[in-house]
Amino acid sequence: MPHFTPGAVVDNEIADRLRRQSQLSSIGKAAIMSNVVAVETSNDNHSNETREKQPTSNGLVPSSSISQGLVPSLSISPGLVPPPTIPHGLVPAIPIPHGRVHHTITNGHGCGPHDAGSHTPSDTSIGSAPSTAPSSPHLMPIRQNSGSSTPRTRPPATTLNIPGMTRSRVSPDGRIAERDVASKLVIIMVGLPARGKSYITKKIQRYLSWQQHNSQIFNVGNRRRVAAFAQTGPSDNAAQTQPRTMPVTNTNARPGTATASGTMDAPTQAAHILLNGVEPGQNQDSASRDHSEEPPTRVTPMEPLDQSAEFFDPSNARASQVREQVAISTLDELLDYLLLQGGSAGILDATNSTIERRKLLFNRVKERDSKLGILFIESICEDQGLLEANMRLKLSGPDYKGKDPVTSLQDFRKRVAAYESAYVPLGDYEEKNGIQYIKMIDVGRKVIHHQLKGFLSGGIASYLTTFNLAPRQIWITRHGESYDNREGKLGGNSDVTPQGRAYGAVLYNFMTQKRKDWLVEQKDKILSSSFPPQPGDNTPPYPESRLGELDEKNFCIWTSMLKRSIQTAEDFEADDDYDVKNWEMLNELNAGDFERLTYEEIEHNFPQEFNKRKQDKLHYIYPGVGGEGYLQIISRLRDMVREIERITDHVLIIGHRSIARVLMAYFMDLTRNDIADLDVPLGMLFVIEPKPYGVDFHAYKYNEESQWFDEVKDYKPHKETRKGN
């Protein structure tokens, strides 16, 4: 074994190995140093004693030992290496005197003056020396990384996760894993009232949920109304804070969120304490004693806080305290959802119009978990038509429901003025502190973003650029009947039957008539609209409605690349007033090896595959080259959905069953449990009309006898009764 006298120059090989050792984290170094044995040798008499390894009871070196070949035995003169720093809780097996150390890394089972001989680095691994020191902290598994063995202490990379399209050790199903906190996102809305924040939050939440990321909106305004009126339970308006894709249970709640009744949410309870000084259901006297045998006397609650403009005045100390406490408590509930209940994105819907409030929220998030991503999104309205439409929405909302429109408008403008007195837009402060944000001007007309991090933030920014509020209709139907449909076969590329061609002709005539009807209806609305709205008029106008723009609106017909879809659109193709385009991304789900088989044949010949699909259709992928599942269809249609959101024209999509299901799930905000079983039979025609407050939805059924479409009144999307399709 090579040995160096004091002051000797360490050769390149030893220096390289020392460099590798220095790359270990402090914990890794401490773990190795717990096996280091200090051997004091004389500078004048350097012996070359041999040391024999001491085997265990079965004659083997412990399997947990580190290979001796990784770090060779060597001596270094005093002064070359400083004394090791060992974290608290890690104690070396033998004290190491400072200034007199020749670091000889040897087998811990035979060391120092008690060793009988020496050993070479090629035949013995480094073992753990007997020690009574406290147990070391849990070390992450050592793995090869960039050519050296280092403990993995950093979080996983926050790269794109797509359910059904990506797979990793952290996220085997493509979803954001519970432990992948760095990929999760807290979205904090910013902006004055009537700027479209709630509209934006609902769109973002719908898009993320459709992409199979668990997401939820936490609306501070709904909780504020409950708190200000000192109710003893959650209001109906708080319902949207419940998650869409998974239940919220109190067992996972953050300590301190439980209530006396067990039914009231944390923000409401906190507001009750602020307003009345006690928890709901508890009076002032009972709050000061532990257990009274006498029943508590009923106490009349304090006068409810008025929700007029004075409530939002920054100089109103009591109201400001309530609003801030409700905001913080609602944020805490959001963080519980992300960290304890499997959420991927939580959206805090509130004004958050001051730097002080945003700093408070930012610090609150980082206190809970510093790895959580935070994205601020601000909505600004410069277009007076858009602002008028937003104000009209507010006048029909819960704060002014049933009140005089003129008086309500005056009060609302005072409320906006109160916020404007302290309002500071996103900008200099966030940029100086490296905080990511997105600014939306006029709901998508202009989008500014700063220092976006993480795939969720980037995806949201791209999605927000597609927003528009133009009045338009989105029609969805399946192709006319094909020969494979008659035989019950999956997939394929067969022609339509004569009945299928007739369906296409009736579809053309019906759409041409509905296009004319819609134009007349919109013009009447524009001519009859007034602001402030008349009592009983709760329909908000489109901010972009102009008579000339309505006349110039195109009508697009989109089909797949399959014959049965293209042939259904032949009459549209012959009319120059329609813009027909074929899209491969609208093709039917590929059944792989099961193409052109019936479900009965699959059940009989491939019962295991049939049952696998029956148990979980959403995640099932057909076997064979090109085989797909519903998650692949969602990913395939992501750009299609953005394009539909972007265009201001009408569109009719003549697709297939899986395509119709996935598109309907997005526009109707359906849960993931509904997608794969949604009932979309041949002959059904659906129309979705985006509105500032949501969508208008209608369904029509093909009547072969009358050669027309009949409207199905009060139709609600539902699951099919026949399972397996």
C-alpha cells in the first residue's frame, strides 16, 4: 500500500480521489468520518505494518460496507487537511486529535493499536466501527450521479408531467406526485373588482382539471360574505371551494382547523372569533371556563358588518381585520389541500391589491413549505365596454342580488374607488424579488409574464393567451352512421351508409338555419341592452358585441381524417360560405390490435383485456402498435382546445365518440369519472355558447322521420347506460 511521508506531494490519482470525496455532502462526509480511525505514526519511523480484516460471525464483511476501492488507504501530513466538521448527532468512533492526524481510512473492524496486521485496498471493504454514538440521521440512497456517488438531497426536477404520457420514478402515472411539492402551484389572483378575476380562475381550474391535475378554487369573497354576516355555517357560495376530483376530509386538516360543531370551515370560524370574540356556538362566559355544568346562556351576535362600499374602505379597521383574517385562513385551507389532500394547484381568488397583502400571502406560503411554487396573476381592464360588462355581472351577483340596479351601481363604483386608493399593480416589487407573475390586460388582449418557473406556470401562461369573449357557438356531433357502426366494429375507416349521408344533409340544413337565427337574436340583444340594467335583466352583454362584427363572423367545419367524418361534411364542403378543414388530431381513438373487432369478440377472445378496460376505462390503453386510451386523446386535443378558445368564429366539430366525450368534458367542466362513459350516441348534436359567466348549453336529437333536429329540453350530460363502449 503506498505511503507518503510528511510534506510529500500527493500524486494525480490520489488528488482526483480526494476531489471526489470532497464532493460528498456534509452528511455524507460525516457518515464516512464515523468510520475513520486516527493512526498516529512517527515522522521519523514509518512502519509498514499489515492489518488483517476481522470477519463477521459468518466469515463475510458486512454487506453495508463501502468498497475499499472507492477511497484508498492513505496518509496525509498535518496541515494538508483541516479537522473534519461533524454535524450534531454524528460522533466519530474514535476521537481525532487536531494537528496530529495522518488520515488512514481502514476497515473499522480492525484498527489502531489493536489491529493484528494490515490489509490491501483490493480485498477488503470499509466496515462500520463499533460505536455507542447516537444513530445517524436517515440518509437518502446513494446513487451514481455525474460519475460520482453522492447522496441525493435535492428535490426532483420539475419538468413536464402529463398523465398518461409521461412516467418517472416520482410520478409513475404522469400526475404530480404527493411528494413532488416543487411541482405544485399556489395561484394568487390580483386586481380590482369587476376585472374578471373569477372568470379567469374558473377557466384555469377547468383547464387544469381537464388535463387531470387536481385543482381547486378558494374564493375569499364567498368566505368574506359569510364572515361579515356572522352566520353559523358555510353559505351556498362557499360550495366552489370543495374539490372537484377528490373529497376533503377533516382527518387531514392542519392542526387548529377543527371547529366545535365539526361542520364549519376554518376561515368562517376565524371570522366568527374576530367578530364576536368566541367560536360559533360559544358565548363570552363559556369561552372563559373549561367545563361548566350549567348550560350556556344565549348571546345575541354582534351587528352584521354592512357589505356596502364602507366595508372596503382601507380606513375601516374592523372590516380590514376581518378581510385580512379571512384571506389568510382561506390561504391556509388552500395549503392544506396542496400539502395534505393531494392537490396539484390551488387558486386564491381575491383582490390582493396591495404589496403588503401580497407579501403576507407569499411569506405564509413559504412558511408552510418553501418548495411550493407561487404564481401571481393580475387582471387589468382598460376597455370600457369590457368593464361595463363586468360591472353588470357584479350587479347581478350575491352582494347586490335583489337590490335597485342604479343604487347598486353607485355603491359598487364607491367600492372600486376604495380599493383604488391603496391599489399597487404587479411590477417593480415582484421583479426586484424574483417573483413570477402574469398580467392580463382586457382578458387576453395583452399578456405580460415575468420569470415563469415550472411547467404548470408555463402551461397556464400559454392557455391565457387564447382567451377571448367574442360571442360565438361551438357545435359538437358525431359522424353519420358508417358500415362498421352497423356491425358494431371498433375503429376502422369505412364509408358512411345511405342513412349516414342523409344525416349529413340534414345537419347542413339545420346548421344553416340556426346560424341565421343566432344572428337575429344577437342583434336584438344589442339593440335592447341598457346600462345600468333594468330590474329583472340579469343577462350580461358581450363586451365585444358589435353589429358589424356579427355580420363578419365565419363558420368553420372541422372533421377528422377518416372517411366517415369527411363524408358527413360533404354538403358543407360544397358551400363556399363554410370553411371546412380536416384534422388528424380529431381521429377516433386507435384500438391497436383490436381495430375492427366488436366488443363481444374482445370479451370472448381477450377476457383479461376486456376486464382491464372495464375496470378503468380512463387509464386503459389498447394493446398493439398505435393503441391509445382516453388520456392520450386528452393530450392530443390540448392544442385543439386552445385553438377553439382562441378563434372568434363559430365552429362545428364532426368527430367521433371519444373525441366528443373529451371535448364535452372540457367545455362542460365534467369530472374525470365522467369522461370515458359520457353518453354521446349517433344522432346527438350539442351546442355550447361561451358566456362571461360560463356557458349556455343545448342538445338536439336527430329525427329521421321529420328530417330535422328536435331540441331535448333540460338535457344534462350523463353517463351511458350501456357499459363497454
